[in-house]
Amino acid sequence: MKIFKLLWLAVVVPFLLFANDDRPPVRYDYLSKPNVRHFMKMMHTRYGFDESYLRKVFRHARLDRDTLARYTGRFKKNSTVGSWERFKLHVVNPETFKEAKTFKRKHYGTLKKAERIYGVDMDYIVGFLGVESHFGNYMGDYDVLDALATLAFHKNRMQKFFRNELKHLFLLAREKGYDITELKGSFAGAMGCVQQVPSVARRFNRDFDGDGASVWDIEDCIGSIAAFMHKQKWKKGLPAAVPATYRGKRFTRLRTSHKRMYSIKSIKKAGVTPSRPFPWNRAYLLKTRNRTHDDLWLGTGNFRVLTRYNNSANYGVAIYLIAQSLK
């Protein structure tokens, strides 16, 4: 599975990082399930995990009903990624912009280092951290083992994906010397200040301050996001988006998407005009839906990089606006 398909599931913006207070995890006999026993055998024979350790871990794992409910039944839009109104309420607002400026000043040296090494723009790194964890302040309080064991061994639309992530959780914990039963993160098993699922953490986590790579270390998170942006071919100095205007309150003349580009000629023919010079021939036509009107944006190739971390136009626009607030 391509890296962006792994990553979009991991995002957890601050307003989704609440605890399981309504339906806390409950005890569950995982060892009685044939698919768990098959998984344990695979982890023992392929990766050399001690069988007694695996049994101990699964005796500790609980059923997380809140997590399971998010991935069973009919998919509910905005159940794991917020609507634009929720982004504005919790992420894209003056308070966040003020905190972004403070964060940039505090970590300017590390951000500059990441910009230099990876050829990316530091303001967008700040934007990622603002959306993912409110600059490291909200990193999740779900038990990662409970979440991934639940989703790996109970039927849901992403069960295969989560079983693979549970495998990587075991490998990550062994590589780092973590107690697998103590790790905290999101309902999807994502951890740290840039909310990485275990497979992504193993691939992209960087030691950016010389004390060992950690998904919970803010300097390492800066390096990790910069490495991801570089890997996805970010072009330094290229804006991710430009705001656009149109007549009316709601736009329906063209389908808006961060996955399909239109020629600028087609976009202008549909009555859309960039509010600033847009010297490229093609663009993604993006829409954020407010209660009273739609806002339109023209996205560049860099916008697609943002959405490869989370498959959502709202997410990409949120990062862009935080970055713009730092100009």
C-alpha cells in the first residue's frame, strides 16, 4: 500500500483526541480467537517473538468499543476527519495562528535545519504540527495496543490495514525498547506530535537532535515531516494554494477535488478567478464548505503533497492557512 494511503488514516486533529470516557475499553479474551493465534504464530516464526511474551501482551489487550464503532457499519463522512466548520472552530483560528508564530520562534533553529537539509518550507512544517497535534500539545490518550488489537481482529472495513499496523507496533516496540502496553495515541493507533501509525513511524521517524528518534520528541517530529515532504517531492518556494473568487454563494459548476487537475482555461471558463497571480497551466480546484458559502482555492503540486499525509482537502487547506499566517 502506498505511503499516503497509510498516512491519511492516522491523522487526528486536536478536537478528536478525547478519551474513551463514554465507552471505555473492556476486558476481552483475545487468546481464544483463531485469527489471534495465527497472528502470534506468524510473529514467532517470522520475527522471532517469544510466545510467552505474545500471550502476555494479548492477555493485557482490551476491546476498544469506541474505536471499533468508527470503522464498522456505513462510513460516516467527517467521522475521522473533521468538516471545515470543525477545522475552523478548533484549528484554523486566530489562537492557533498566534501559537504557530510562538512555535516558529521557539523552534526556528530546528526548522531552519530541516528546511536546509530537506529543501522544504518551514512554515508548512509548522502547519503540519498545528493540525496534527496542536504543536505537540494533544497527542492522543487512547491505548494504542487496545485500538490496534481491536481493529486487527474484529471485522471492519480496514481490518487488513490495521492487522499490518499491529505487526509494526510489535516491531517498533522491540526496536525502541518500548513497553507495548503503555503506548498512547489516537483511536487509529497513530502516535506522537505528527501522529504516525507504527509502519510510518518505522519508515519516517528521524533522530533530529542526537538523542535517538522518538515520535514524541518535537524536534524529531520536525525532521520527520520534512523528510516526508522531501520524499513526496515538495518544491520549495511554491505555494500550496491560491485563493480564488466566483460569483454566488455555492459553487457547483465543476467537481472540486485534490486528486484531479483542471486546465486554468477550464477553471476560468467555469467562472473561477485566482485572487493572486497563478502562473501555472493546471491546478487542483478545491472547495471548503462554510455554513453560508463555499470558498474556492487553486492547488499546486505542493497541495497534493499535503494530502498525501491525509487524504482530505480540508486538511490540506488548514495546513496552508497556518503556513500563510506565518508570512
